[in-house]
Amino acid sequence: MKRKLLFTIFAVLGLSSFVIAQDNLLANYQFDDIDDPIWDLNNNSGGDGVLVYDEFGELSGEYCASIEVNGTGDNNYNIQLVQYGIPVENGVTYYLSFMAKVEDVFNLAFSWEENGGSWTRYGTTSFILEPEITKYQYEFVSTGTDETANFKFFFGDQANVGLTVKLDSIVLSEDEFVYGEPTSVKQRSSNTDQLKVYPNPAKNDFTVS
């Protein structure tokens, strides 16, 4: 009965509307720790990207990563947002989920690469980000044999020059992840003074309102 009551209370409060996978392999997935960002933005061979943390609460967390694409880079890979040393296991199915916001169609690529820097890619795909869509998901099977790999987003497509993409709530997990409503942690209700249980005291069956 206690479990039923707790579950009902969580449902009423909306606390289950945005649940993060417990085995997310990425640190600072919501970009909310701006003093220790963990993510690196690398500009290579003509790429010119600018990373800032802004737009408090615009997507799912306190902040989001905002990447402005500049320069005249000639390939998709010269502006890279990277998190290093992510655990990887050969033959395992991984699920990538993230939130993105763009004002115009944006070409985004993702790669899961060998940690030694030899550009061996264990999993690669491309996304077309649309202004009216904010949630994206992808499933892939790792073919890597290293114990760790580098997780990368690529922004350097020539069509992206002059555009900005905002990313948040990036989940890389062995479990499928389903987004709820993009609600900021600080906006979740935790008030209990308006909850009412009938009958009171409760026995086998009861109603929470």
C-alpha cells in the first residue's frame, strides 16, 4: 500500500515527467555546471565554432550548450564538441538521446571514436535538425575494442555557417530513454499541502487528489 501511495503521489506531482537514465555514460549531460563544463569544443582545419552556456531553462536543464558555427570549414568534422574517455564495450547496443533547438535546418553528425586519437569510429550517424523538433534518438551497436572511447558531435557542415544550435540533456545509455516534458529541475512542484487522501485513515483502497 505504501508503494501504491508513493507512486500515486509522484504521478500527481508530475515528478516522473522527466526521468534521467541511471546509467547515462556522459557527465554534465544538462550543461548545468558552467564552472566545470567537462565538454571541449575543438576547432580544426578552418573550423570556427563558439561555445557558450546560456538560455536558463530553455530546454531541459538550468543551462544549455549554445554553439555558433562560423568560418568557412570544408567538412563536417572541423568543429567538434567532445567528451573523452567514455566506457565502451564491443557488440553492445547503445542509445543516444538529446534535445536540440535550431531556428533553421541544421546538419549535425555524431561519432563514437577510439580514445587514442586515430579516428577509428565505432558508431557514426547524421541528424537533420528541424526547427519544430526538439527531441532526437538514435540506436547503434558498438564495434569498438577499446575500453573507452570519445563521444563527439560535429557541426562544421558548410550549410551551417552562420547558424546556432542549442543542445541539452544528452543521454548515452545501454537503456532506451523516453523523454517526458522538458521541465527544469527547479520548476518541479514538491508541495504536499494540497494532497488529500480518502478515506483517512486509509486502508486497502484509497484515493489521492
